[in-house]
Amino acid sequence: MKKNVLILLAIWIAWPVMAQEQEQEYYHHPQEIRTIFGDHPGNGGYGAISLGYTQVDGRNGVMMGGRGVWIIGHGLGMGLGGYGFVNDPEFNVTDNLYYSLAGGYGGFIFEPILLGRWPVHVSLPVLLGAGGVALTSYSEDIYNQLEPYDTYFEESSAFLVAEPGVELEMNLVRFIRLSFFGSYRFTTDLVMQNTNPRALKGWSTGVTIKIGSF
């Protein structure tokens, strides 16, 4: 896993040189955006929503989020974003309760865009920020839709987060991009008695829809 993280960071560091060399070879019109369904010029910014899969404390989880990003010169995005997550409940036979972690995080997004004028290209977003997570428990009737169940708050913790990622983007039309992403979430240790301090560290993958002026 450490090898994969190092490769990801190396790609992120090398992007400006790669972009400059390949764009000089490829483009006759520097300001032209190429899309799958037509070519159009433009830049500006975008809003996006994301849906993905992640692992939290070694269990399957889902995450949803959004961001707003300002794009400079087709090659660099800066903005704000955030994500919420929850993992699958785990049953404890001792107290007949299900336990689940849920929380969210957000912060500043720095997004180099490699060959952004191509119809299919790569971006390398990095999120730097903070968040919070809570451990909750549920009665064993959680899956019985005919009966109510009780929810209990157990403990919580704040954390700092750094999440570098890679996105394979497609310029569908002038105002819409579809991307498939993978990212790794680094966090400070959680301060919780009944939860692994490194429960939030791990990979995420999913899809993002971006709408705006690129």
C-alpha cells in the first residue's frame, strides 16, 4: 500500500512538466477545449457531486460529497469541498447492539488538471482540511422495518485530513464532465476509547459529475 501511495504522490508532483511537454506537441489552438461531442473554448469554474465506496474501520462504507472549484487557465483548480460517510453496522453479541461509524470532513481543494483540453484526461485533486466522526449504536431491530429501534451516541472525535486523489475525466459536452476517481485518506489519530485510532485511513473510489465552465 505504501508503494501505491508513493506512486500517486510522484505522479502528482510531475504533472506540470508532463502537461507542458505534451500540450506543446498536441495543440494547434491553445485555448480550445476538446469534448467527446464537440469542441468549444472556455474556462471558469464548476460545481460537482460525488458518490463513492470507501472502507471505514475495515468495513464497507459509502460516501457522498460536493465541491465548488475555480479553474485557472484550464490547468489548475482551487476551491472548497467536503464529504460525508457511514460504514456498515457491526453486531456485538455481548450487548445485542449494532455499531457504526459516521461523519464528515471538508476543506480546501487544490486540483492540478493534466491535459484538460483533451476529451479524456487526468486531474489530481488534493483535499486539506478537518472533520469529525461519531460512533453510534442501534438496537438489533435495525433491519426490521415494522418495528422502531433506538439509536445511542457512544463517542466522537475530531481529526485533520489530507486526501490526494486521481480522476480520469471525460469532457462529455462543454458544461459537463464525468470522472472516475480513486483517493487515499490520511487522517490524524482518532481520540476514541472503543474505536481504532486509524479507522478512517484508507482508499476510496467512485464517480463525480462536474457542471460548469471549464
